[in-house]
Amino acid sequence: MAQTAFYLKSLRSFLLRSNQPHATGTTKTIKQSDGSRTIIFTEGDWYMDDNFFAGVGGRSKEFLLTQ
């Protein structure tokens, strides 16, 4: 239980930091062949991949790389 709480707290902190460049407009995007854009953010053992179509929607995936 304590380990789960630790990972949840760590994930929450990572999500806040990984979304900060989105909010400030400082993030760099990678244009994909299907016209979507991808943002990749890594920090320590955490990895976030956010793929989206402007104004339409998309998906975000977060991973803990050591698990």
C-alpha cells in the first residue's frame, strides 16, 4: 500500500511538471506523417507521450520506465 501511494504521488507530480510546457506554450512538437503532433517529456524514470490533432483531440500516455 505504501509503495502504491508513493507511485501515485510521484505520478501526480510528474503530470503537473509534464503539462507545464503546454500551459506556457514553450513545448516543442514533432509533426507526424498523419498530420498530428507529438510532445515527448521525460524526467527521471517517467516518460510522457502526448499525440494530438489540433482542435480535435488526442491521447496522452505516461509510463514509469523502471517498472
